[in-house]
Amino acid sequence: MPRARIGLWLSLTLRSTRSLCRAGFMEGQPQGPPNPAGVENGTEPCGEERASEAQETTVTEGAAKIAFPSANEVFYNPVQEFNRDLTCAVITEFARIQLGAKGIQIKVPGEKDVQKVVVDLSEQEEEKAELKKGANLAPGDQPRTAAVGEICEEGLRVLEGLAASGLRSIRFAREVPGLQSVVANDASARAVDLMCRNVQLNAVAHLVHPRQADARMLMYQHQRASERFDVIDLDPYGSPAPFLDAAVQAVSEGGEATLTWAQSRARGFWRILTAQAFLAGLLCVTCTDMAVLAGNSGETCYSKYGAMALKSRACHEMALRIVLHSLDLRANCYQRFVVPLLSVSADFYVRVFVRVFTGQAKVKASASKQALVFQCVGCGTFHLQRLGKTSGASGGRVKFSAACGPPISPECEHCGQRHQLGGPLWAEPIHDLDFVGRVLQAVSTNPGRFHTSERIQGVLSVITEELPDVPLYYTLDQLSSTIRCSTPSLLQLRPTCRCLEESVEALSLGEGDSLPITITGITRAA
């Protein structure tokens, strides 16, 4: 049939055209069979990837030098340098305390050598005895030290679950002393390949061990107490919610010992009153889904973190408290609980540093650490309702029970509007001010260690001025708008509130001259 012949002729013509185009495209390309394993793992680059490899960009941050493909800018975010600097500072102080309990002194580049501790004669006799016991060394014995870049057999085991280029892990190896190993993991084969090259470039292959695996599966495989990590760092693109359950199980645990640190008044040295308390691991978590945590999508926030977020001036602090609530809730499933060390809202993300402990009795008190938030839709007045309460019982026992509420009437007592219900969120302190002061002192005495040292000092200094027992806050312009008056100067309001014996704080959520100065603890009826 004519139509069949025409179809056959068109088919042969198109097939010949495709063969010619393919031959022209392949002309000038490298010949040879492809590497099946390389193609499967993503390590065999195509022509475009070979061209981009030749155009790699080298970035220096801190003590690390990282090679990045110029065509892919996902691997490096310069805005997160503050995050990485702060993390290095926090882990350094955590290592100082952790190894100090084992008699190991860390050496940080740029810090002056620590001299012998002079004990104040006014300290208690038991403190003197403990210091004297640690100071008595046998003749010829030298205090053990841990330096940057060296393997410390009793040091910290660190996991970076989502390492990408490996920049953070390499900085740990080159800037944080007292490490035993750093596992830099990523699910992407291309990322792991780039990681391996950067590890060789920085000569830290003895400390940093790249891994290609799903971060959740890797952490689930390290649930045994002997295989857990001392530090786990999670910095995902978006929400860390899928990784939190595995993280709270894979971080090393601490017992039910007293969680108190004592500071020697002589030279700012810290001792461990109960060594078991410092068996607790450190969990570092970043959340970049601020639109969800700030109240733009309450139902999405609930699905990820188990809490409803509300839009308010204190949305950034509420985001921090929701993340802490989510961490503690997941830890409670395994008879564990969290103790926050430092919580920061900066740029487009929130960052929390928590210790994870194990203890059935302490977990029972977790309900009393969480609270619901009743917020007026009119004037913004808020009230917190704890989920549980603790009370003393006979024989020195502690009784746990449900809290009574609500603390408000259906309508706001100030403007008559209704209330929105948010939470649950963490209602306890979000910082350990002793630890924050320790990190601040270390950064202040060694400002050349980090590129963002000034910002770290500013943020930590403001945190030390916060009221630890007052969740959330009001802004000055919000209060002035509520009572319909011009916004007074903070310099005028602060002494006035002091005269009224009210607590005042300045909380920074930004930078520069546009810092939103806020107050808390003042009369909320205003």
C-alpha cells in the first residue's frame, strides 16, 4: 500500500538522521567505554561535569580549604559561617569539660597556656580536697594534653549527618582539639566524592572519615551504648524533623546524676561535681524552615514538630521553644530527656545545642516543662498553661499530676477579644548561662580564632542579659500600640521599670542599628 511505503520511507530517513546527529555530537568527545560502577555511583563525570571540574573554586573558611564545583553553589553557603564558627566554639568548650573530667587538658590555638590553679582559701574544705586530690601527681607524671589535628584516644566521637562538601567536619578536625574521630556522612555519591578530595586536600584523613549512607539508618545502627556518638551535628536543608528520632538514640547518654557545674573562683576554671553528668552527649540541630516555625503554617508545624506555631512578635523565640519541645518529646520515648545549653535565632534559621540524658525519674517531669500558649488576637497578651505539675509528697518523694486550667477567661480581660491556642512548647530556660559565659569568655580572650568573633560575642553577651525563667516577650512598640501612646525610649523605660521593681531585658533578634529592642517581665496588663 502507498501509505505503508511512505511510512517505511519516513522511518528509515529519521533513523539515518539520528545516526548522523549522534556521530556529529560524539566527534571530539573522549572515546572509550564508560565505567559502569562510576556511572552507577555518580562518580563518572559526563562532558559537562569534566568541564566544571576544571573550573573548581577554592574557598578558605577558618582553618579549612575547600574545593567547590563552580557550577554547583549548593555545597557552600557563606551566610552559615557564623553557624559553623559558633558550633566550633561550643564543641571546643564541651570537649574541655568532657576531657577535663578525665584529666586531659585541651590546647586551643591562640590561647595562652594555662598556669597552675590557685585555690581560693575561702572555698569549702570539700572543694579544696577535690582540687588537691587532682593536683597530686606522681613524680615524673605529666598532665595529658590534646591538641588540634591529633587523635585523642579518649576524645569525642563526632558525627555530621548531612556533611555535603565536608566543610564543617574538616573545620572540626583542624580547629577543635580532643577529637577521636569525625564521621562525615552524606547520602549523595557526588557529595562523598567531593568530601574525599577535600579531606585529602586538608590532610585530615586520619580524623575525618567520609561515609555514604542515609543519615537516619546510620544513626539507627549506632544505638548501642558503646557505639554512640558524643556529638551529633544536623544541619539539613529545611526541617530536621525526619532525623530527630534517630539522633536522640544515637547520641551518648548521661545518667541521672546531678547536672551541676561548679566554678572555681580563682581563675575561672570549671570542675565536674559529678563525672557521670558529662557522659551526656551533645546534639546540635539547625532548622531553616522558619516560615513554618514562625506561624505561617501551623498545621505543617504540628505535623513536623508536634506543636502549633502562632504569629507573634516573639515568633523566633517560640520557634526555638517548639524545636526544644520536639527534641524532648522524641527523647522521652526512650526514657531520655534534653537539657538545653544554647539556643540561637539568627538570619534565616534557628540553632539549638542540647545535652541528652537518660533517667526514668527525670522523664516523668518532662510534662511540667511543656506549656500551651493562650494568645489574644487583639492586644497580643499571652498566658502560659503548663501541661503537668510536680509537688512534694511524704518521704521526700515527688508527685506528678496534671495541671489545672485554663489560666484565662474566654475573652481577653484587656480588650475583650478571643484567644488563640498554640504549643505545646518548651517552657523552661533555653540556655545554660554558665556554659554560655564559658563560651563567651573563650571567644573574647581569643578573638582571632573566628572570622565572626565579634558577632558571636555580641549574641552571647545579649543572651547573658536575658531572664532565664520568663518565656516569650513583648516588644516596646507593641505595648505602646496597645495603650495608644507614643513609643518611649528604652533609656527612659528601663530606669522607670527598675524603680517599679520590674525585671527588664533586652533581647536581640537581628543585627546593627535595627535591633528590635524588647522587654519582658513588665506589667502585661499594659
